[in-house]
Amino acid sequence: MFRRHPETALEWTPAAPAGCAQRQSLILAHAARMLRPGGLLAYSTCTFSPEENEGVIEAFLRQQPWFSLTPFALPGLPESEGMLRLWPHRVRGEGHFVALLRKSPDAPAAGSATKKKPPKAALPFPLPGREETALAAGFLREHGAGEIDVNGMFAGRLIQAPADVPPLQGVKVLRLGLQLGEIKGRVFAPDHALALAWPVEPRMSVSEEQARDYQAGQVLPAPPGLRGYCAPALDGLPLGWGKASEGQVKNHYPKGLRKPIL
């Protein structure tokens, strides 16, 4: 960047790479939590700094026993053992670094039993009533998410909020914590975020074509015997909610996210 924008050199200090490396390590750690077992994670930067490249990866691997480097190749370049530097005098570009990490298939999935419940704390919004909590808790247990603690109401929805929510006076907040769902009459209607954030059950395996149909808002055929809320899933990953009845799965994919089939 110094070549294209010489003024950026004036912003650089010897402490800058260490600060960037700390920020990148946090991003990488959070991305690793969202990766499913067996998945691949690419880490790439546009810097020559070893602190931000090999240093970040080596520290990450010391802290994450479920991850390892995996060989890869890029067009026109020799195969890498897991980390590769792209020099600007050899390839097009300003100079880059990339590492490819694989999460062990035996690693625990996000939201598994090892996840601790957030402690109950004084939160800056109301708690749900006993009846609302019971309806939500019953649904969560039935669908494999009984460890979730329903600890708040926000914008009319039941949520699982972190214990350290700061004061919200004067702040416009659209969503807070994990949106779980809302009470409609005497029925708990789950939120789309719940299906994506937790390994909910039952899952209904779908093909790529069915996944596209689902994301377009179409009804899917239901497997024999399936009734009630379920999560259509492609390769084991839930796409959202559906509700099975009379041989069909009614579509609960949010209308604002639906994609027309081209």
C-alpha cells in the first residue's frame, strides 16, 4: 500500500503490526467457533509482517488443538504445506499471505454440551413471564436446545442475552443477544436465528435443488411421519425453520431473505 498510497507510510508505527495481529487473532478465534467439524478456514492478509501472518497462525494452533494446517495449491504456484506468501515480484498483487486450516471431524460442534450457560444477571430489559418462559423452554427441550437459558424479552421476542449487556439508554438496538422466538397466543414460534445458531432437531435433509426451493419460499415434501417444526438442512447445516403437516413442510424462511429461482 505504501507504493500506491505513500501517505499511508506516515500512519505506520513499530507498534502497528502488534495491534493488527491482536485484532486478527480475535477475528480468527471467533471464525473458528462458527466452523463446523471437518470444515476448512482460510486466513489471509495483505501484509508482509510476520507478527500478523505466521505469528498469528502459530499462536492460534497452540490454543486450538482441533485445528491443523492443510496443504493447498494456487494456480501457477507450487503446492503449499499450509502457509503461503505471495510476493509482488512473482505474482500479480501487492503481496499477500494465506494459510489454510482444517477443523478436526472429531471436534465438538458449536453449541454442544460443553458450552456453558450465561449466568443470570441484572439485565437492562424485562424478564419474560413464567408462562412465556415455560412455553419457550418446552419448545427448546423438544428441539434439542434445552441448554439455552431464556433470560430476557426484547422488542417483543424472547432472547438469550449475554450477562454483560451494557446500559442501553439512548442507543438504538435492533437485535440483542440470540433471538429465540415469540409467543403467538399460547404457541411458541421460533426465530430464524435460533435455527442457525444451535444444532436444532429434527433436521430434514434436503438436496441442493430443494435448498434453493426452500430459500425461494416454496413448500417442500415432508418425509413420512414428520410433523411440527423441523429444520431443512443441506449437508447437515440448518437453513431455517419449516413446519411439517399432511405430507408438506410449510416454509418459514424469512420473506426478506427469500431468493427468486432464476
